Amino acid sequence: MFITFEGLDFSGKSTQAKLLHEYFLEKKKKSILLREPGGTKISEKIRNILLDKEHLEMFPLTEFFLFSASRSQLVNEVIKPHLKNKYIVICDRYYDSSSAYQGHGGNLEMKKVDIVNDFATGGLVPDISFLIDLSPKEAFSRAQNGNSVKDRIENKKLSYYKKVYNGFLEIANKNKKRFVVIDGSKPIEAIHLEITGIVNKKILINK
């Protein structure tokens, strides 16, 4: 099974991806947790370029191609081999993030974004995609209250994040069979229990 987590920065998606991975390990299931961009030696180097605050002049199209290159390496080097070996693969972001951030947020032509997404991943579609739904205002509030240093993308303006947020909602609405929208304002444990319940039902159906 291939499970992805999507949402705005500071929505809590990374926390939920980690909790689900730990849950499967406790249940003695073969599970691997990955992040985007990253997950391979090449992809991590691309990540460093993408998130470097010195690269403020980077255009949305350049950003998109770099994310796609990183993703292609991750899919072919790690995701597909692990799926073949019956692992549950959990990925913190996947191509839906490119559609929301670079497509909707960067005003790229969505038809072309979809074509590149499909090409870069070899058509690999997640079994379930969880969208941790948190408003841009609340995400920004969490960012301001947090102690972590924000990267190049996290430093973008609220107006950009509003476009990204609306993009995520539109993507989820167009892919209702795959997407599950979760209220990100709920307590961490409540969200985790909701996610594990949904995933367990999906595993039973697939059996």
C-alpha cells in the first residue's frame, strides 16, 4: 500500500505520517517512511537547492522541475522496489504538493503540471492520500509560534499559501476516491486514530 500525506506547511502532516509509520511497526507490518523532496542521496541534494533561502530568484517552473526530478529518483530507487517487496510506503508529500504549490501557487498551467507529474512518477498513484486540512491563517499562526527556522518556501507570503490551500481542496475534490480530508485543528491523537481506522478498513478491503 502506498499512502501519502498532503497539506500546508505546519499543518501537522509530518507528525501524522510519522505516527502512522510507528503504528505499523508496532503491528509488525513492513513499513517505510519517506519525505519529499528527499529520500535518496540525489533527492536530498536537490532538496538542499530547493529549500536554500539564498535562492530567492528561483522561478516556479524551475522549482517544479527540481521537485519532479527529486520525485522521479525517489519513486524508481525506493518507492517502487519497496512496494514490490510488500512494504507499506508512507510518503510525506508527493506530486499533489507540486500541483498545489507550483501549479496553483505558482500559477503554472495545470494540464502541463499533470503531464509532468505522471511522467516523473511513471504513473504511480497513491492508494490513499490524506489531506490534513488547516487554514492558511492557522498554519501561519503555528509557524510564528514555532521555534524552527523557516526555509525558502516556508517564508513565502500568506497570499501564496491561500492559493496553495485552495489548490489542495480542489485537488482533493477532483480525486474523492483517493483523498481523505482530515480536520487538522483536532488534537494530534484524535487525528491519528481517525487515520488508522481508515487505513485498517482499506487494508481489509484490499485483502
